[in-house]
Amino acid sequence: MSGKRDKPSGRVPNRQLLRQTTGLFKAHRLGVATIAFLVVITAGAGVVNPVLIKVVFDTALFPTKTVGGKPVTLPPVVPLLELLVGIMIGITIVTGAIGVLQTYVTNRVGQRVMEELRNRLYEHLQGMSLRFFTGTRTGEIQSRLTNDVGGIQSVVTDTATSLLSNVVTLLSTLVAMLFLSWQLTVLSLAITPLFVFYTYRAGRVRRQITMQAQESKAEISAITEETLSVSGMLLAKVFGRGPEEVTRFRKENHRLANLAIRQEMIGRALFAVIGAFFSSAPALVYLIAGFVISSNHGHPSPITAGTIVAFTTLQSRLFFPIGSMLSVSIEIQASLALFERIFDYLKMPHDIVDRPDARVVAANDIKGDVRLKQVFFRYDRGSYGPMSEPIVRPAAAPIPNGHAPDESDPVPNEIRRDWALEDVSFDVKPGQLAAIVGPSGAGKTTISYLIPRLYDVTKGAVLLDGIDVRDYTIASLAGAISMVTQETYLFHASVRRNLTYAKPDATQEELEAAARAAFIHDRIVALDEGYDTLVGERGYRMSGGEKQRLAIARVVLKAPRVLILDEATSALDTTSERLVQAALEPLLTGRTTIAIAHRLSTILAADVIFVIDRGRLLEQGTHAELLRRGGAYAKVYEQQFQGGRVEAVCEDGMVLASGEVVAATPAAPAA
């Protein structure tokens, strides 16, 4: 399974993309207006000097007058020449200074837009539910934030200004050229429409290739994120799959290189032809001007030397913006592919959001009464929940009275299960320790996700203190409920940073108190830099038990009213489990705890046990009650805890061998 989400159903129309893109600049109207004003000034002023060249040549350098019907060249008019040269130099200095200011304002606005877009995308992704992240690879998400957003930077910071500048330059230059000679202007623009057509075609191809290239970059990001992480590298080395991973990377990298070559070559032949035409255009002007002048047979010509010099100067100003605009149009087509990928993420709706009238409740005001009321839940088609196998169930009638069916009942062949959870109802009182047991894929972890509202129920309700969790703000639930999972995640940061993630303003005394409560303080102070020691990628400098105790210390700092333990000790050895259990014991006091358990040590201490199988609640009761009932729990107990040595944490000892409790508290009677 690739882990990719379904692609959008169709390409977003260009007009809609352009509206969305221009919408990014709405908050910077003043800056955009300033840029437009500066562009108009610099582009308009740029036409003045070529026009003055005609005056310099025809009036100041080579003034003429007609004597006897023939033109006679007079000496240069030095005062006029000095004035015109001074004006031309002054215009160049002023436009240069304005250009520097324009560049600063353009980059400032562009970078602010990029900053806001990155913030907006990251914030939007932070608001996505767990459902999105279970169906999308981390490398794909990282590629959208880095490759895609980075790819549009030049468009946001330069292209819009360049386009406006080129348009103003083009229009002002055309007016000046028409003023000098409309015949030469028509000649200069004769084949430009053909170039525009082929540029549009090249742009469409460039957009398609850019989309493929970004997808390839996302694939490479996913490969590197998966295989160069500590976990991925360990897996590759253990199974000797390093050469295969290198081959996989080489194959995708080769595809990306080929796409990059095609992306760069699109339109290059066209621009070579355009460049050749633009370079030879002045020579054509000289030729046509020669024909016109010679055809006048010594009479004054409408085309003078000053006209030719001024026109060819303007011609370069005309061809540069045309070539630039054609190139920009291709870049814009390519950038639309990136904008499409970015807006594809931004338009994804948040499925877990606060209701308009959601309650804001302090964690200390929560009592911790957790109730599931006729809960039905299913994962989206094509997405997977915490279970590792397809969801299946016997097509049988609902189990009456919460009891398992008899062995004699016919069990039809298993089919795909409609619900991950089906009509589940139970109640955990404040301060109780509830254990949820059942086989893998039964729906235990799904229940743990519904309580803090990582997912929303499909039908029914999850209640906290008698109120639907959907009626609380998400922040209120996060403050009242916490989890310790089997796989503890630690940042590649210091011990202090990992602990204060639960309480950023925690003091050193609070950190040490939490660490002592989790039996990890002595280990921390033994590290090279104590609480400032880096734990390594995903905490790989710490053992499994140490990571779990750090996670427990983090929860102690948060002090939630409801604690969920999702198989928090199932991956640990006996010694580590004893330490973690000892750390957990004071944490359970005075708060509601729901433990998903595979080990008898947790089950024996529970006030109530819920037995889940195939998404249904089969039984509930204490350990002793369920054993006396002889139903599903008794069978699970016989299979999992009677076949070998197991240990349970009891108040006065840890002794349970071969399924027989040697020492136990009254709350955990012997089998």
C-alpha cells in the first residue's frame, strides 16, 4: 500500500487558480499599489531617453536646414546638447534609484506572502484530523511544504512585478515607436502573434511536466524520510535491504532527472528562434530605412538618422519585454501546477472542528466520567485504522445480553466487517481503572481514539461528565485527556524540551518532581548534560523502558483528569515493565484510567474489564466475575495467561506463575 491519498478528481480551472493566487496579495494592497506605481514610473521614464536620442541627433548633433530645396547640415548646438545629455543622465540615475526601491518593496511583499502561505499551509495541516495523517505519507506532506511552496517563490516575488513592468514597457515603447514610424513598427511586430501561439502551447506542456516532476520530488522525499530515519535504517540493515533501497532511490531519481531535462528544454528551441529574429530585426530596419531614403531621390526623408537610432533603441526595449513575457507565460503555466498542489491541500476540510457553541472547560473542572453510548464507527473506504488486517466479522445476529455465543452456534464464513465498532456502550466512573481486552483488530485502540476525539463517532456519542465530547472545545479535551501509547514519540531534542512539551512553563522543580514520580530522574541526571541532554532521533539514545518513563513523566506534568494507556507496557521486558508499572501506579491515583491491556498485571488491578471482539462489547465486569461467568474473557484468560509464566503487579508483591496467583490483593483474586 503506497499510503497516498486519492488525487483530486480534476484539474482546477486556470481562472479559479489565478483568483486564488491573487487572493494571497489582498492583505498587501498598499505594497502592491506602491510596486505598480514604481513600475509605471520606471517603465515610462525608460522611454524618454530613446526619444531624446532623436532630438540629440537631429537637432543638437546634426542640425539641418533647407537651402535651395536641399538639406544642409549645420554645426552642433552645444548648449542644447549639454542640456539633453544632462537630462538623459539624470533620468538614468533617478530610474536606477527608483529601481532599487522597487526591488526592495517587491521582495518585501513577496516574502511576506510566502511566509503567510507557509504558515497558512502548516496551520491548516495541524488542524487536520488523525484520519488524514494515517492516509498520507510524511514525505508527501514535507514535499508540499518545501518543494511546492519553494517552487513558487520566484513567481510570487518576481513574476507579477516583471509582468507588470513588461506590459507598461511594451505599451509605452509601442506608443513611442508609432510616433517615430508606424511602418517600421508594423514590420517589427509582424510575426509576434506566431511566437505567442507557440509559447502558449509550450506552457501547457511545461505545466504537465512540472506536475509530474513535483510528484517525483514528493516520492523521493517519502523514500528518504522512510529509509533514512533511524527506524527505517535499522529495518533495512536488519533485513539486508540496503541495496534494494538504493536501487529504488536511483530509479525515482533517474525519473526526476529526465523530467527536469524535459522541463528545461521546453520552449528552448522557440526562444532560440525568437532571439535570432530579435537580434536581426535592427538590420532589417536599416535595410528598410535605406530603401525609403533612396526612394526620395535627394528630397527630405521622413526617416532621419536620429529616427533610425532612436527606433532601433526602442526596438530593443520592445523585444526584451516581449521575450520576457513569453518566457514568463511558460513559467506561470508551470507554477500553476505548484499552486494547484498547494491549494489542493488548503481546500481539504477539517473534519474535527469546534462547534460554534462548544464549551470551554478547565481540566480541573472535569470529574472524569467516561461513557460510550451506542457507538458505531467506521473508517473511510480505502483508509485504515490502527488495526493491521482487513476488518472482518461473522455475519451473525447481535449477541444477546452481552454474552458470547455458545460453541454449538453455527458461525458463517467471515466477510468484510461493516463497522470498526458496532453498538458499543459502557460507563467508566470517575477515578476507576478500566481495562479493555480483546484480540488484535477488535477495536480497542479505536475506542481510545474516540474518547479524546481524534476521530468522531459515526453514530452514537462519547460522553465526558455526561456531555458529548463534540460539545467541548478541542483544547478543553486536550487539557483534560492524555495518552501513553506503546510507541513513545520523542523529539530529537533535549530531555527538558520533551518534558516541557506537556507544560511549556514548567519549572525545574516541577520537572524533577515529575521525573521522580516516573522513576526516571536518576537516569536523567546520570546523562552527560542532565536535563539538557539530546535524546536522539525518536529517542534512540534511551531504552524502551526509559522512553516510556519519560512519556509518563510528561503526562505527570500535564496532570490530566482522564488517562488512556494504549498497551503502554506490552513491548517491554519484565524488568522494564515493573519499573513502568511502578511509575504508573501513582499516576493512576485520583484520575479515570482506561487501559488497553495485553498483560494480566494491568487486568488484575482493574475495577472493571470490558471484553471487545470484532467491534462489539461481549462482556464486562471484574476479573473474578468474568472468570466465574466462563464466557469469552475466561477463554482469553485461559489462552493467554495460563500457558506460561506471567507476572502481575500487586500491592504486596509480584508473583503469578503458571496461571496461579501466589500473592495478590483482595481486588485481584486468584483464578
